[in-house]
Amino acid sequence: MTLRGKTLLITGATRGIGLAIALRAARDGANVAILGKTAAPHPRLPGTVFSAAAEVEAAGGRALAIVGDVRAEDLVLAAVAQTVAAFGGLDILVNNASAIALTGTLDTDLKRYDLMHQVNARGTFLCSKACLPHLKQAVNPHILTLSPPLDLRAKWFAPHPAYTMAKFGMSLCTLAMAEEFRQDGIAVNSLWPLTAIDTAAVRNLLGGEAMTRACRRPEIVADAAYAILTKPARECTGHFFIDEEVLRAEGVTDFAPYAVDPQVPLVADYFLPDAVLERTPTQLRRFL
């Protein structure tokens, strides 16, 4: 399978992992609806929905730029309707939009708490709900959510409980919907990186340039997403995939090209179960 002629709606696809997934699909000739909040250039965040759409078209795809917020039901419903009207249907939803604040209980104000839960858990639920009637009509429908395996150890909650709960809320959507829509033939999976990824969040919140040198590029997640999204939906649902493991199963053995700086030891991402770290051939430094 390829994604040629398939229609994807990707949330938070203005930059980073979302944009990388869009560009990978575009190289097959896919139709990609870019849903994001950034309509005008931001001093600390690269790109807009319009520049992302231009990149998709330059890569060989057809693009639709949609300015919207996954917290707003009317905007999400309108975005889905606009995508279906433009491309004649919908095959794939990628829930990539996410908000992050790595703060403890006393340092997390309720405005930030609400933002993370509304974007992460509620946004994933809302976008999935809006797309499902159309995905039921697709030939090989997929929902892919960028969220971690459900490792419920206290060490992931204590440092930043609000963020962890919001992020795991996305994963709970995968757990629930994979089973709920199994008989409809809709694949519902999550994908998470083995290592930290060079994104705006890492650059702005987790240590800047020094931290990014210990990261991999977003393209590794995009290549893993492509491998998942081209699998038969009825045979591939309910999984919490790790990007490197997906690509190793596809025959990839050289991961050096994905590194920002191949000379710097890589850092493991948050939320990885010990079993994942124990079975990976890649040597990683751990956050926790």
C-alpha cells in the first residue's frame, strides 16, 4: 500500500512531527488537510498553516490549510466538513496537537491545566468523534494518535501530574476506540518516540540547543507513522507503537541519519516502560 490519493487530516501539523508526517504522506501524492492555530508568523514558533500547506504541495501532495483550534467543537466539525468537501472523503486522522507544561501541582494554574486537558485528551476525543462517520466509509481507515504507552508508574505523574494525565488521556482514547470500532475495520493506534525529538517544545521548554543535540529529527516519527498507516486497518489496531521498533520491523538498521548530532548520546523520551528500554539495541540516557 501507499498513501497515494488518500486523504489525511492532521492536527497540529504546522511544524514538527505533524508537519513531518504530512510531508511523508505528500511524497506519495496524498491529500493533506493541515489543521493548526498559527495563521500568522510567531516569533518563537516556525511556520504557519499556510507555509505548511505550501511545503506539502511542493513535496507532491495536495494541501488544505485550515486555521482552527481542536478545543472548539464548531471549528473541528467545520474542518472535517471542509476536508471531505475538498477531497471527497477522509481516510486517516492523525491526532498530533498537544499542549505541554512540565509543572508540579502547586505550580500548575488551572488555566494551564484546562488547556492541556482540552487540547490533549478532549481534542483527541473530539477530532476522532468528528471524523469517525467519514472513516467508516473509507477503504482502509486509520486513526493514529501521538501519545505514549500506558505506563502508570508514579514516577511519570509526580513531577508533572496535569501534563501526564492529559497525555495519557489521549492514550486512553486509543485503548477505548480501538475496541469500540474494531468491527467497523477502523484501525486506532498510538505512536510514541523512543528518543526525545527535536521540536519547538524541546527547544523552548526542555533545554534549547544543548538538548536538541541529544534528539532525533521528526522524520523518524513520520517514517514510523507511514509504516503504520499503510498497513491493513483490520490487521493493525489497538497498539501502542514505538517509532524505532516500527522501523526495525520494516528492516531499518541504520538510525544515525535521524540523529540531530550523531556524536551526542541520545536521550530517552518520557513515559517509556522499562520493558521497551530493556529490549531496544539503542543505548539511551534516561530522563527519569
